[in-house]
Amino acid sequence: MQVRQSTPQTFRGYDARRLRALCMTTTSGGVASELFQIGKKVGFDVYVAGDKTLAKMPVKKGQSVLQTLSFWAQDTAFFSPNGNIVGRTPSVPYQKLLSKKFKKDVALQYGAPEGGNLFYIKDENGKNILLAGNSLKKNSILSTSLENIFGVDKIDYIPQMDFHIDLFVRPLDNKNVLIADDNLTIDYLKKTCEKIDEISSSLSFNILKKIYLNYKKASLNRYLKMFQNTVSKNQRPHVDSVVSVLENKGYTVHRVPGRLYWLRKDNTDLVHDVNYMNAIVTKNRKGELVYITNKSTFDDAFGLNNGILKEIGVSFEDEFANSLSSFIKKENIYFVKGEQYAVSDFLTNYYGGIHCLTMEIPK
């Protein structure tokens, strides 16, 4: 996993390459400020759309910032390996600001798929691949082929386990791909209940702690049963079908406990309480993989961040970080919270997270 020494560095896809910057359409919730602090450590800048220019974080006092655009910078426009910024709709000031700042043309494509439903990947021969959700195949109003729009040699389609693929898969590098396996999440919840029960059983003389632990176990066990029921009702393609497709296309797939969700409408619309898949993956100045994802309220809600539960190591956040240990150092994994858990609010109430909030500009 060495950083290329060539200058300038070539586009390597949205799987793990050094970033020049992250661009956002809003400073709401303090997310841009938190990403700015991470960027100082990792080696990228953060820009937010202003009235006449992209404002570099930290935004100066009195500097105007556009707050009326869509939160979802990645869906509004995204950088492609053919040297363009692909935009979906006309007359969006944010796209013009991107074009001016980074000296790239905006390739406007009416009805072009949203950036959350695709990832750019380099294959072993250096060719550009688009990893995309099956729903992209249904687009029939484009003026040219998807390959031409996105500047790729081929497109690898996968089943849609969610509305956008950036909610259930996350490429790393060298065609390694993480995928959310709900069975692993269920196993974690079961294991946590068993750990709490084990500790509770050993507290013969500490009645108050025993009551506390039994309360926590009962609460977590109720959530476990609810999630098991949710998974059984989920009508979207399940993980095994996606893993099979990816492996047949030459990807190495790694299953992780990456999400918690509930269903609405016709049991195909997923609303996330936790989602660690919707993430930015980059490399730091040392060439080490860096993973930036969404912090949730789950650990806090069930008391997993404090007291005796923290001592016995039952944090869902830690469980996910440990699942990445073969690729990423724990100190290079960031869970972005925002002000008053703004990221969790974006995820649950607006259906998107860190990857949706940012447009990635490669070195």
C-alpha cells in the first residue's frame, strides 16, 4: 500500500487515494469544521460553497456561505477520471464554483445517476472501472453512454441492498471491498447481551450493579429482536447475492458489521440508526489507509460508552473498527459526530452521511 511517487498523481478512483480536498455545500451541524480538523492530520483541505467562491475552512468571520443547496455534495456533482466534473442539473452555483476553483469543465448530463450510487476503481491493469448499483441500468434519457459520462472503460453492476450503494459497500484499495453483513451485526448484539449477562451473574453481592446490567441487557435484547425482525422483512437483495457478484468480477470482499436500520413503506426503504459504510476512504501523508465515517448515538443510547459496560468492551463502534484491523490502524479511523450528533441526524432523518455530504477532489 505505497503512495505513488509520480507527479502529478493520477486519478486512482474513489478507492483509497490521496485527496487534495473535500468540498461541501453547507457548514450546517459543524461537520465541515470537524472534517477540517481531520484534514489537518491526514493532509487534505475542506472547502464550502460561498456566494462567489469556494470558502476554504475555517470560514472567516463574516464570510458568506451558501446554505440553501442540497446537503448532498456528492450527488450534486462529482469528479471523474476523464478530467471533468459531472453535474446532474443546470444552473447550480456550486458546480460553477467547483469549475472555477479547480479549473475543470462541468460535463452536464440531464438525469445522470447520483454520485452516491457509484464508486471509481482502478483495476490491476490501470483501467478505470465504475462500480455501480443495478438501478443505473434503468436510465434511458442520457445523451451518451454511461461509460462516456463517467470516463471509464467498463461498469461493474451490483444488486442494490439499499437506495444507494454507498450505504452498504465501501471500496478500500487493490479491489478490496467492505460490505455490510447484517448477520454479523446480529451476532455482535447477541454477544453483547451474553457478555452483560456473564458480568451480571458474577455480581452476587452488588445488587445495584446487577439491576443496572439486567436493565441494559433487557433494553439491548429488545433492540436485537427488533433488528432480527427487520432483517427478516427486508425485501432488498441480501448480502450473499452481492458478495457473489463482486467475487465473480474479481473483487476481494470483506464482511463487516456496518449498519443498523429499520424499515418503512413497503419494506424496501431502509432508515439507518447506524451506518459505518457511508464513508470517505483516503490515504494519509505516510501512505496509510484512512477511514472517515459516521458516529452514531447507538453506543450512548445503550450505555456502551461508560461505566462497567465500557470496561467489558461492548462498544459497537469498537467492534466495527476492529473488523478493519487487517487494513487500517485504529488511530486512522475517524467517527465524525458534528454538533449535537448532527451526523446521526443527517443519517436518520435525511438518509445520508459523510460520503453523501462531501465531494472528493483527488490529488
